[in-house]
Amino acid sequence: MKITCVGYGFDLHRFGGDRSLRLGGVSIDTDKKVKAHSDGDVVLHALIDALLGVLGLGDIGDLFPDDSPSTEQMDSRDMLLAVLSAGKIVGLKVINVDLTVVLDDPKLGEKKTEIRDRLAELLGVPRAYVSVKAKTSEGLYPDAIACHCVCLCERARTD
Ligand code: C5P
Ligand code: MG
């Protein structure tokens, strides 16, 4: 039998590192560099934690420890694909994803559409069911970027 489950994920990184800004695998044109062990893609990290919530498989750090050489500079798209692959065991099907990036500068504008399309492609979900929003922090957190994500999924019951 199948059930519908909601997942929630959050991620935050500081600026001031050396990773070029990538959101959902899309490069963002800015001088700001992210401090991170992997590639520091907060959109993919929040999405991965949301999916792990649906799967009940812990959190991103359990699967991809941020103190391991194996995850240094890791492309977060590979983390997402590994999680989707793990989800196949319970027939994971993503119904929709809704996320908000919190970022003062730069304004994402048209990039939101590109990120949406990239996520839809990575997840194998029609773009109509992927939503990418952005918010400033009203200047409160100029040195950070964050992302909140919820996703609705279908999966096999295992209880
Ligand atoms: O945070 P605030 O409400 O002022 O954001 C206004 C709008 O600016 C958002 O709804 C979004 O359309 C856009 N925005 C953006 N990129 C950001 C922050 C906000 O495109 N980094
Ligand atoms: Mg992260």
C-alpha cells in the first residue's frame, strides 16, 4: 500500500568561503563565495533533507559527512541522485516541491526559472510541480544564504 508523506528541509551557509555560488546546480553570477565542505548548494541540500525526511533516513550529514575527504567539493547533484536511488526501494515518487531561497544579494530574478527547470529535470517531475521562490532577509543576514524546502511524495508503506 502507498502513503503520501511530506518532507521538510533547511540549509544555511555563510559567505566568505571559496565555493562559487550554485543553487539547484545552476551557477549564479556573483562575486560572493560560499563557505562549504561540499559545493555548498543550499537548494539541493534543503531538498535532500526534505526527501530524507520522507524516507526516514536521517539527514544529509548522516549520509554525506561534512568532515570526510570523500565529500569534499562534492557535487550536490550526485548526493541528490544517490538519495533518489535509495528511495527506489520504497517506490519514492515526488509529487511536488516548493522552496524558498533566503538571499539579500544578488536578486535571483529570472534565475528562479532556470533553477526550477533544473530541479524538475533532476527529479523527473513536471516543472508545474516545482516551485522556486526567493526572499531577502531584509538586510538581517547579508553574510549568509539559506533555503527552506517542503516536498510532497508518495512511497510504499513499510509499517
Ligand atoms: O524579501 P523581499 O520580500 O523584499 O523580496 C521581494 C521579491 O524579490 C521576492 O518576492 C522575489 O520575487 C525577489 N527576490 C529575488 N531574489 C532574492 C530576493 C528576493 O528574486 N535574492
Ligand atoms: Mg549545506
